[in-house]
Amino acid sequence: MSIFSGKKIILGVTGSIAAYKAADLASKLTQAGANVDVILTLAAENFVTPLTFQSVTGRRAYTDKDLWGNEAHVLHVGLGKNTNLLLIAPCTADTIAKLAHGIADNLLTVTALAATCPIVVAPAMDGGMFDAPATQENIATLSRRGVTIIGPAEGHLASGLSGKGRLIEPSDILGHTRKALGKNGSLAGKKLVITAGGTQEAIDPVRVITNHSSGKQGYALAQAALDAGAEVCLITTPTGLIPPIGAQVIKVKSAQDMLDAVMNENADALIMAAAAADFRPKYTARDKMKKRDGIPQIELEAAPDILKTVSSSQLSTKRFKVMVGFAAESRDLLDNAAEKLKSKGLDFIAANDISAKDAGFEVETNRVTLLFANGAREILPLMSKAEVAEKIIEHTSKLLE
Ligand code: CTP
């Protein structure tokens, strides 16, 4: 989560029952490496205390008393200085109205009015208030000014009513915060297509041929690309992983589906982290194969090689400026990877030794060597898949400069 490291985030907490969730959010942001300064409105103090936030952030939490205290002359516009992001979660209809109209009658709204950093607002309010024309107009005003509005979600509200108004979950707020922090990164304005997971080739309606790919490296790449400000299209097989917030997700199953999805895209770069099948059943049985019919003989045929297909179509339509692949090898790692780099027309390839226990499929870490089309090589030490992803994104962004 290095995008949060050393970042200064002001977390504004307003008077909603969802204020208790803000403590979890403050904790998550702090654990991710951010320096979190919390400002509570008077109404928020009815639900949670400054001590709650001080305990999870290890930093002082501010209240309206500070607006009139000894440091007021510094604090009233100073808190927003050198800040990377102002996040208001939960944000009531009242605070949204104040922000929209430039009203600055408490420490949080004064700070917001003076702030020059990006602002993210997560509304939370009870039945009817979110849909009220006044709130809708205020939200439209804030959006027009570049404020990012996240949520609210639909569901059970504190009053017992059901509707739109729930604060979105802290883990989702974290994802949106990440996206806002990365907005002006090295890949801002660029689009990346990233594939992930092991493909599934159907034998019959219930059985498939697949592989051990977990999709973790592909998802980590999607997150790293979002952190660098890219627009990300994640083409994924079923993995059980939660896609990073902000990625456009296209779900596929077979290598053919994946090929079709990739060929539908135009982007600055394609990163093929998926373990696409090389072989598939020649015929898929329409009905479930029955035991009573005996052991089936499954004839295989070649599945399409996605990178090779894209690469040969590049001559007529240059869909991707940069193409990156992976080489999963159990022997002759570098020779095999070098051959794939060339035959698949790649700009670089990440070679990983899948026979190692701490690298490759299913585990959290990876040990890769990057081989570039110009002959350069970079041996990376054992790293988390997130760190490997950051390195690959760094090189992709350099190639796109
Ligand atoms: N790949 C692909 N289409 C396939 C199989 C693989 O585009 N049908 C891509 C992978 O996503 C990866 C690269 O090609 O980026 C190399 O994949 P790998 O499985 O290492 O090699 P293969 O080309 O499948 O060759 P082999 O299995 O013989 O090693």
C-alpha cells in the first residue's frame, strides 16, 4: 500500500450514526501508512469522541474548540496546508449543503473552504434526505467543482427505513481514497488493459480444465496501475478476489473469451498476467457427461494464443503501444522467457520460476526477472506481488513516456 506512505490525509467526521465506522477508516488509513488528522464537527462528537480517533491514528484529533482556542489563528486555515487529501466520511446532508454554499462555520468547513487539495466526500444520511432536491443540487454543485462523491449505498438505515443513504464500507472508501491520491500519477491519462486468473475450458456444463493461477499478480497489477493514475480495464476469469476500486472489470472464462475481450480494447498498454490455456477440449458436451456412459476420452485442441494473436494484428491496428507478458517456467527460465519475449512481440516479459515454493502460483510473493526487447535484464529479489506489480507498472510507464 505504498501509495499511502507518508501522505497527509485530513479525515472530516460529521454527525451521522455512521461516525463509528470512521474510526475503522482512520485506523485502516493509518495502518496503510498515511498520517491522518481527524476533524470532528460538534454533531460528530455526540456519536464518537476525539480520543477514539487519537487512539487509532496516534495523532491529535481536532474539534470546534480548537477553532476558538490558542492556536486558532494557525489552525483555522492551516490544517489544510500541505495536505494530500481531504476526506469527509461520513458527510451529512448539512455539511454537504455548507460545502456547496461556501459556508464556513466550524473547523471542518473552514478547512474545506481553504483547502487546495482534492476533496472526497462520502455522504451518509437517513431516509429521503439524499434524494431531496436540495441535497441532489448541492451534490451536483460539488461534483461540478471537482469534488469526488462516493456512495451512499442502498440498504438498511438507522431509522429502520430502507433506501439510499448508507455510508459505503470503509474498505471501499479506502479504495476510492487510493484512486483520488493516484489521480496525477505517472500513468494519468493512460489506459491499461490487464488480464488476470486462470482460464476455464469447458468439458461439459459442470466440468472445466483450468490451472493453479490465483489471479493475485494480475489484480495487484490493476491496483498498481490505478495507484499510478491509469484508467484500468481488468479482464479476469473467476478468481474469488475483490477487484480494486476504480477498475472496469470484464469477466471471462475461456481463453477464447479472453481473446475476444482483449481484441475489443484499445489502450496504451496490455499486460497479460493471466494464465490462459494452451489446450482446450475440442468438443464441449452439451449435457453433463454421465458416469454410466463410461470414462470419456477428451480430445484436446490448441486454444488461441492471445498475445500472439494481438501481436500479429498490431501491424494493421496498433491496439496497444506497449505489450507486456509473463513467462511461467519450471526450467530454463531465462532462455524460455527470451524466446517468448520475441515470439510474442513484447516490449518486456516478467519471467517467474513456478517451481520455487515462494514464487508463482497461489502464493503472496513472486521472484521475477524482467527481460526487455532491447536486451536489458533486471533481476528482482523476492517481493510481494504488490511490489512486483509496482515495478512492472514503473517500467510500463517509462516505456509510455
Ligand atoms: N498467453 C497467451 N495466450 C495463451 C497462453 C499464454 O497470451 N493461450 C500469454 C500469457 O498470459 C503470458 C505469456 O503468454 O503473458 C506466456 O505464457 P506461458 O504460459 O508462460 O507460455 P505459453 O506461451 O503458454 O508457452 P508454454 O506453455 O509452452 O511455456
